[in-house]
Amino acid sequence: MKAICPACNNCSQMGWHKATISPLITIPCDSCGTELTVSWKNYLHTVLPASLWFLIGYLLTEESSIEQYLVIGSSIVLMTLCQLLFLPLDATATDNS
């Protein structure tokens, strides 16, 4: 999976690392080395569909049923896809003083 680095505007080969990025976890750009992160607002907006799918499915299915396990699994897949496809990256500010 490729992503555009906001610091150097080059295409960065992030692969599955973009699915693990969060406001608390940074990943270096392989082109310029800038630490890439995401804002809380963008992160929460991106995982919202999967969170809603999980919540609705969890509340509407019987406990420990195959349907509930399918909802949990599909919400994990949905969250991963949303992060890979729609999560905008930010460059972290570094203080060189």
C-alpha cells in the first residue's frame, strides 16, 4: 500500500504499517525519514464506520453466536481497510533546538 508523505510529497511504501498507525504510534517515511502520524480527529473519523458496525452487531446478535463472531471479525477487517484506504497522514513536528 502506497501513501503520499506530507513532508516530501513522495510516495512512501508503507505496506501494512498504515493499518497500525495511530495518534500514539509514528512510522518513518522511507523517502525522507520524517515521522508520520495521524491526528486524533482523522483517526476517529476513519475508524467510526467499523466501530458503529461492531456496536450495532454486538447489540443485535445473541451472545457467543456465530453471527456475533462474524460481526467482530468483519469489523476488524473493515477497520483495517478504512485505515489503509482513507486515513490521511500528518508529519510530526520535530524540535531541533
